[in-house]
Amino acid sequence: MKTQADGFKRILEVLDLLEIRYQVVGSLASSMHGIPRATMDVDLIVNLRPDQIEEFAATLKADFYADPETIKEALGRQRSFNLIHYASAFKFDIFPLLEDEYSQTQFGRRQFAETTSLGDPIECAVATAEDTILNKLRWYRTGGETSERQWNDLRGILQVSGSRLDLAYLNTWAPRLGVADLLERLLHEGTRPRH
């Protein structure tokens, strides 16, 4: 249980054991659909019910800093919480599954795929390429549209998965999420010839 990959495998084992559904989002998802890059943490959306918190934290506590009170408080506010893997000091950001239509839709579309971003091959449920784009566009906008890293992640997804993207889905949700202009900019950038 020394590496980041070991920590990730352990979290997935516990989620599976307790039958808690999840999906990987963030930079690990964009690395799976686009151009891989090093990541400082792993982001997961987890459908964790209040009555599962104690068992979830207790099952992880040998390998992780996982405080049940912090988790309860975060979920009560619909906010994220961290799990810190003791052996590698690697951070896992856990976001609650929200009730809004988009959160539920993207969660229902998640797919199983293999990642080698943390070293070992690990199979996990991951947000689709389209939902990873929509989420990255939202984060980019929320962050003041200045993060070159976020925009490069988006370019990478377009470069690797562009031909397979469901554009109708993207064009349905982007206006509803307030990122239609950013999506248009990204797609336009993707069609320009590279010199």
C-alpha cells in the first residue's frame, strides 16, 4: 500500500465492497480521454449516503486519513472532502453526487475504462469524454478563464477523442451550463490547421 496507485485501488475496493457508485472526473478523466499528464490528486464523484459514512470511514482508516465528522459536515453542505493516503501522502477529492439534472445525467453515462496514469493499470468508472469537457469548461470559467492547464486538458481531449465526441450532447448541455461560448471556442480552435 505504498504508491498512489495502491491508494486508488484501495478506495475503489472499498466503494465496491460497500456498493457505493462513483465516477472519476477531473484531470485523471481528462488524461484517460486525452493527453495524459501528472496529477496532484484524484477527483471522484461518489453517491455516498449519510448512513454509509461511518462504515466507509472505518473501512478506510487503516490506510487513509478519513474523518467521519468532516465527511458528514461536507456532505451536509454538498461540498467535497479529502481522503489522504498515508503511505504516499496522495490526496483524493471526493465530491457528493448532486441531485440536479445534469449531475444525474452525467453520472448515468459513466463508462468503465482502464487508466495507467498512476503507474499500474486500474479499471474504474469514469465520466465520458463529453462530460469531462463540459466539467472542465465549467471549472475553466469559474477559475476566471485563466488556467492554461485546464485549457490544455481540453485541447488534449479534443485531439485524442475529437472524432468520437457526441456533438449533439455537448451542444445540448453547454448552453444550459453557461459554457456554450467556451465550447464554440474550443471546437473552433480544434478545426484550425496546425503549422
